[in-house]
Amino acid sequence: MQSKVLPLEEGKDHVPLNRTNQARPLPLRLLQLFVLFLVLCVAFSVVSLYTIRRFGVDSALMTVKSNFLPCLEEFNISLSEWIKPSVNLMHSMTDEELFWRASFSPQIKNYPFERVPKIAFMFLTKGPLPFAPLWERFLRGHHALFSIYIHSLPSFKPNFSHASVFHGRQIPSQVAEWGRMSICDAEKRLLANALLDINNEWFILLSESCIPLFNFSVIYKYLKESKYSFVGSFDDLGPYGRGRYRDAMAPEVNITEWRKGSQWFEVNRKLAISIVQDTKFYKKFEQFCRPPCYVDEHYFPTMLTIEAGDVIANRSLTWVDWSRGGPHPATFGRRDITEELLARIVNGQNCSYNNGTSSICSLFARKFAPSSLRPLLRLALDVFGY
């Protein structure tokens, strides 16, 4: 029987052919990425065209420049830009960081620019400034010669108009309690923020109940020509002076160096830096001067007497009336305000000024109630000169 010859491949499983010459379809994932890339390109093109049409080519280029070349711009900052004070007083620095930053001072005496010394008016207040209209009138026309700083309760929201000299002048604040170290912290905070402006030369602490007793030109000249800073400081031998001293204050403070004075001071830039950078005396007063020792009456007067006793006048520039007795000075309301009262406050004094005698002793006065604003505005030009 003749056998049947089968083809070589017959009877075997078919092996699939390797079709290397045929195109393989793109994977789905790669296709999705390609489509997403196209969408992003189209979106970027649309945004670019809109930006150029809406704002112009220069604006678009500036946007690119600001995003990719920030370092180059920093290298081009001039001295005038570097020393220019910030318009926005709010910042995120802690007190420790702020005091450190504010303690910087040039070691070269001569400034390489035309420096115009300014007065820093520092308001320590709980909330509103009822005499803002009076201060506005006093400061009018002298914008290049003053700065304003306000330390109020953190919860207080001011409502000054954009045209007001008080608008945007609040600094980062914390709660301050009368007679406690927190009140001195607030004063140091005001000084430190004011020191950030290199042009501030004289620093005056004020309350919401203070008013100026002379026009701006008189006060500016008085401070500029004074050889001394005005810090109340005297040796009170009684129970409300040395009676508050504690032996634990030594050796930093001896009882013969213990001083008492008004909270409301004026200091020059050098003394302001000394106050801000102090840690030596701060620790002692924080620990050992607590009610009935009122730290705001003793800390700065004592420290400055020890550190710079030859450059302080040992008197305050702020007039107060203690004739009624009690722990606080008299407050004057609407019915108290007469031309005779104001004239007596302005002219009824004699004091030492630059080692001579002067009839101008107090440049400011307190305490005035909000109800006294209207009569004060009416009499200010005739009595105060503004």
C-alpha cells in the first residue's frame, strides 16, 4: 500500500508568524499624554494672546522677567530705595527679631545722602484717637518732617480715611497692661518700629489723651536744638520711690541709682537704640518690679540714668495736673476748656533748657477727654498757633 506523503507542515501546530513589517497601534496611555500636551499648548497660546492684546507686549515681557529674573532686579537696588521706609507697617517679625533688626546703627557718622531728621510720634492707646482732627491740623504742611506709629489693642480696627496721616500707621501689637512689663514691651515695640525708618531722629511717646501745645515749627526747633533728651527721672526717697526698690535688683541697679519718672518721654535715636537692645536691666525689672512697683515709672528712668545720665534732662515734655490727688492725673472735659486754662498751661512755667532758663517747658499736655475736642479746635489757633 502506498503511503500518502504529507507536506512538511501538515499535522503540526501552526506557529504564528512574526510580522515585523506591520505597523503597531500607539498605546492608549501615550496617546492620552499627547492629547493633554496639545491642550496645554493651545491654552497657553490663548492666554498669551489675551495678555498681549489686553495689556500690551511690554506687560507680558515684564511678567516673564519678574518670574525668572528676580535676582537681577535685587542687584540694581539703589541706596535711596534701600533706605526708603516701608509704606506698610505690618510685618510678621517677633519682638526678638524686631528688636534685633531695629538695633542696627551706622558706624560711619556722616550719611552718604541728604538726611532730613524727622520726629516719630508714637501713640500708645487702647483704641481710637479722639484728637486726630487736632493732630491733623497741627501736622498739616509738614509731611516730610514726621512719622506716626500707633500701638493699640490687637482687636481694635481703625477707621481712618485714606487722606488721614493716621491711615495705615498701626504696628503689630499685643495686649499691654498698665503697671506691668507688657506696657514697657509696647513702648519698646513702638521705638523699634520707628527705628526702622533711618530718618527718624526724635521719638516721642504719647497717649490718646495728649494734645500739642505749640505749632509744629516751634516743637521741631525745640527738639532739634536741644542738647538733651527729655526723660523724667528723679530720686524719690519715699515709699513710692525707693520704697519700691528690691535688694535683688543689685548689682545691676543699686538703691542710690533707683529712679522714678513720667512714662511719657522723648529720646533721640541713640537712646532709642539703647532702650530697644537692652536685656541687662529688662530681666531685673521684669522679675522684681511688679505692683505695687509700677515698672513704667522706673524701668527707663533708672536704666537711662545709669547708662546715659549726662544726656537726659530729667524732666518730661508732657504737662499733667496732679493737683487733684489720686493715682492718675486730672482729666479735662468740655466745660474745663477755656482760653485762660490753656494759656496757663502754655505760659505758666519756667525750666532749664540747654543749661539756661526757658519759658517753654512742656510741648504736650494730657489728660483731655474726648468731649474737649470741639473747644480745643476753636481755641487752637489763638492759643497754640495752629
